[in-house]
Amino acid sequence: TSYEPRPNLLIVEMPNVRLADDFAAPTVAGSLVQSVRAEELDELGKKITRLSVEHQPGLKYELRSVGRGLAVAFAPSEAPARAEPTLTAEAAPEAPAGG
């Protein structure tokens, strides 16, 4: 699930996904994104990984699966969203409980 609670913040919530043990938040490059944060949450007993990306207001975004990872691209509203890819992160599927 992805949504923008305010014009400069993209939230991507991924249920039953955990961050890889060696995961490091991508470094911000370019002028479109100010910060990236990834966190694992337990909301009402459900595991969720939340990616928060603070960006310039008014940008279009595109999300794509890339192997076991997620690619996020941002672009000004008048340009295609592939104009400036900003980050790619890998996450590992959550291990089944009781294993």
C-alpha cells in the first residue's frame, strides 16, 4: 500500500515483509528526495515494514518490484516518473511463524 499523507511524504507499507539483515537505507541523491527511512512495525499483531520518503512537494512517483526488492522513482509532475530514480531497497519475506 502506498499513500501520501502530505504533499511531500510518500509512505509505502508492506505487510509480512521484513528488512534484510544487512539492509541499509539508501543514501539520498539528487534534488528530489530529502530523506528515506525504513522501519519494521508491529501494528495490532501484524508485521509491517514501512518506508517513508520525504520529497519535494508535487512530484509523481512510481513503485516497481525488482527481484526481491522495491524500486521507487520520482519525477516532476510534468515529466514521466522514470526521469530520476532515487532509491532501490531489498527486503526479505518474513519467515513463517512457528518454524
